[in-house]
Amino acid sequence: NLEGIAEHLVVMEMQFLTDEQKRAIANQRLGPQGLQSFNAFIKKIRGERGEEANGPEDRSEDIFGNPMMLSMLLCYLSPKENEM
């Protein structure tokens, strides 16, 4: 019987990452040199969209605020073995 199950379900809402959280994750995964690449990429993207570089920390429209999308970006920016 599924009629009474709703009261036992917990609804979760994903919160987007702040710029500070994104930088911390990028630094942890890429190191200091990779963090520079990450910052340059984000600055370029925001410049193309006409956003201020020092705007609000929380941007719900920032696709890289989504942890999965941030992870994909960091994989793209990670140094390749033949570049080391």
C-alpha cells in the first residue's frame, strides 16, 4: 500500500556550490597550477556572459555550481600524463 508512504519520504534539495567552495574543490583536485587554469576559465566564461568577476558568490545560473558539472570541468582541466 503506497498511500501512506509519503509521510515517510524525505525530500532533499540540491544547493549550488559557492565560488569559494568551487575554488577549494578545484585546488584540492588540481593543485595550485590547476587552480590558476580553473580561475582563468571561470573568468573567461563570466566575461563572455557579461558578468562581473567580483559579483555575488552564489549564482544559481552558474552551471559549474552543480557538483557534477564542476567535476566534469575539473576532469577537463586536469593535467594530462604526457603534459607532466
